[in-house]
Amino acid sequence: MDKLPIVLDLTGTFVFALSGALAGTKRGLDLFGVMVLSFAAGNSGGITRDLLIGAVPPGAVGDWRYLGVSLVAGLVTFYFSSLIVRMSNAVLVFDAAGLALFAVAGSSKALSFGLNPVMATVLGMVTGIGGGIVRDVLLAEIPTVLRADLYAVAALAAAAIVVVGYLLQLPDALVTAVALASCFLLRVMAIKRG
Amino acid sequence: MDKLPIVLDLTGTFVFALSGALAGTKRGLDLFGVMVLSFAAGNSGGITRDLLIGAVPPGAVGDWRYLGVSLVAGLVTFYFSSLIVRMSNAVLVFDAAGLALFAVAGSSKALSFGLNPVMATVLGMVTGIGGGIVRDVLLAEIPTVLRADLYAVAALAAAAIVVVGYLLQLPDALVTAVALASCFLLRVMAIKRG
Amino acid sequence: MDKLPIVLDLTGTFVFALSGALAGTKRGLDLFGVMVLSFAAGNSGGITRDLLIGAVPPGAVGDWRYLGVSLVAGLVTFYFSSLIVRMSNAVLVFDAAGLALFAVAGSSKALSFGLNPVMATVLGMVTGIGGGIVRDVLLAEIPTVLRADLYAVAALAAAAIVVVGYLLQLPDALVTAVALASCFLLRVMAIKRG
């Protein structure tokens, strides 16, 4: 399960980086500031998880591709922000996908580093929501996720499914698919309801 | 000294988690946000210390009971916040006890990981005040402890007593008792003076 | 190159600590708050780098001299802040020197811990700008460096020169000198232009 294709992991990073870049653009940051927010939003969740479980250097530090996709997201948003804003519904859907991917990947990695089931679930959620928290702290705002609990609950659900599947020794592929779908659908439903 | 009963450590976590939950409730966060603040306030000091001394995974990540007491504190505060507010003097006294426990436990653990006396003292203080700092940063406020130095000085005093006692090879139980009492009394006096 | 004399490293810490202390004094913090900001501004960049590359305990935690120079900077600024404000041009020049030293030391250390060239460059920049970011977050402000990209670009340039020199196996002393001079001159020019 810790072989969750790197493509999916990088996709999640890209989408979260878009959210960071958008937030920075709205606050009038310049290009460099926008790129820092991209990287922070896309990678802080995974870096926090890796520091806490002792996976050093963290994936996003040891592998330059995480930086690469984050910077591309930052550049695209900075120069085509009107396009990204117009696509904001699509971005929300991608964000739901990113959240699902990160929660699943995060809890899997925590399990593979020997964490107990409860804390592996929590770390899956941290992986999913950490980027948004750091993004908001850097903008001197109270993190949105603290005000919108369904967001975190969706991540928690996916992480819990992964951990329960692991405890019951269910097939990885099935568990991953169910976890991803649950988180994604919970988020999409929440978005539709506004 | 690093066998400081887990009950006391969890008590400190619970009390600090209450302070986080109260701050979150006052700012109108929903249940999930309040629970995140509970966990952050109760555990950030210890997690920071553990990352800095290389104790990975940190106690609060490897042992689910820290999460457990934090969530209970969050739930109680969210649903009975008027009760907690009415008991606010009691909460302040518990907070003084939590600060003392964390400063003592923090400096002991830093010493046992081979840090030099000066930095072990500092890490004792960090263990005590780190939770409140992260709580306030998450609420986009300047940390109260930066404005109220007696708070940190009380933690520093307890940590220094532990470290000096260690250097002079005084009996653990005595040193611990004196350190706890000093920090607690300094805080209680400061509270009484307003 | 990881033998960059400790004197230079501590000088960088001192200058950055001054910037933290000044910011704290301006916001009306008391002595303890000013000293926390001194330490945070002088050492957060290096501590972050060390946690990310797995150098535990971080230099600024294992060696009390980093704390020592930070506290001296805090004390001096708190009691003679009008002097420091009057010398603010000198402080800016020292800050440029500190940035250059930290970027060079940071990328060297990351390389010596086996990071790939791209991420070693980024970590050099993080070492240089991390302290200022934490300083501003503690003051509940959007970090200045996110709004002033030339600052980070100067650090990035120095780090990139170190990494390219390492890849081309050029002599350490030459590479270090060129990297320091480039960052320093870029910053001084930016300051002169206002």
C-alpha cells in the first residue's frame, strides 16, 4: 500500500499547491511568495507526517519532483489566475481528490512505520489537512479547516478505512479504492450542498 | 526521572488541552476545530521537544492516550463550556500544575537524551510553553506567553532546578518535588496578584 | 565546506536575532518575549534545515552558544533599542551578511547529508529565510519575505552557487567566497535602491 503510485501522490501535491497559490494570489503576494505558499500547501502535510514518524529526509525534501510540481502550480496560478478562478469548481473537485489521496497515503505510510492504528488514522488526516493549515498560518489567518469540520472528517474517514482494512487484512487494492471513494464522495457532496 | 508517572504527564496534557479548547470555543470554532486546538495545546510542547532531541515518534504520536485525554478535554469544553468558564480559576490552578509537570518532565527527558545542561533547561521551558504558543498561532494571535514573562520564567525555574539537581546528583524525588512546587507556587502567586 | 567557521555562523545568528528582537520591541513585547523572538529569528532556519535532513539534535539545540548570542542580541536590543534603530542601516548590512552566511552554510550542510542538488539549494534558502518567517508568524503577520522576493532570490543564488561548485568539484574556498559575495551584493544593491 505504500507503493501508492507516485503519480497519484504528485497529483495530490499539485492540486493542493494550486490552492496555496490561489490563496497567495488573492492576498496580493508576488511570484516568490506565491511559490512558497504553493510548496507549503502542497507538502506541509506530508513533511509533518514524515517528521513525526521518523521518515527523514521527508519525501518532499528528498525527492525534487514534489518541489517541481508545486512550482508549476505556483507559476500557472500566478500568470493565469483568472483561468484558475474561473475553474474554481474543478479545483474544488481536484482538491477533494487530493485530500483522499493524501489521507490514504498518509495512513498507509504511518502503518508501515509501525504506528498504532489510532495514531496512524490521525496521521492520515494530518497528511490531508496539514498543508491547508500551514498555508493559512502563513497568511496570518485562522485555518479554514478548523471552521469546516466536514473537510477533516472526510480525511479521517478515508484514513480509518485504510487502518481497519489493514487490521482485518483485507486486500490492499480494494481497501484503497473504498477509502479513496468515500473521502472523495463525502467532499463532493459537501461542496454541492455549499 | 524519565519515569515521571504517565498519569501526571497525561494530567498536564488534559489541563493544557482544556486551555486550547476554551480558546477555540471563545473564537467560535466548531467541534472539530476545538478538538484540534485541544490536541495542539496539550501536545505541541512535548512533540517539539521530542523532535528536537530525536525521540521519534514523539510520545504524543506513538501513544494514543495523549490523543485520548486531549479529545475528552475538547468534548467536555465544547459541550459544557459555561461550566469550564465558571471554573476558570480552577482551570488556572490546574494550568499552573500542568506547566510545572511539563517543565520538569521536559528537562528530564532532554537530559536523558544527552543534551547539555543549558539546552536541557531551555527544552524544559519549551515543553511547558510550546502548547500555548501553537494554540495562539493557530488562532492568528501573538502568543500570550510572549507578553507575560512570569509564565515562562516559572517554567524555566522548574527546568533549571531539575538540571542543577541532576548536575549535583541530588536525589531525584526531592529535586522533582522542589521543582514542581517552585513552578506551581510562582504561577499561583502571579495569578493571585492578577 | 561544512567547516564554515563557527564564528561566522554565530555572527549570522546574532544579526538575525537582532532583527527578531527589533520586531518584538516594536510590537511592545516585554523582555522575555523579545528574547524568544531573538532566538526564533536567529535559529529557526537552521533548526528547520536540521530537522529536515535528519541532523538531530539540531546545531542550535545541541550547542548552547547559539542560544547565548541570541540572548545577547535580545538584551542589547531591549535595553538599547533606540541605538539599534539609529543603526538600522548597519543592521540591514549585517542582515545581508547573515543571509549570505546562512544560505551558504545551509546548502553545504544539506549536501554533506546526501541531499540531491535541487533540494540542497532549496534548503540553503530555507536556512536563510526560515528565521524571518517564524519571527513574523509569531507576531501574527504575513512573513515579509513572501512580499519581497529579492530577499529570497539572493539566498537562492548563494545556495545555487555552492551546489553548482560542488557538482563541478571546484575548490571550496573559492566557491564559498563567490557565493557569499553574490548574496551580500545582491542584498546591498536591493537595500540601496530601497
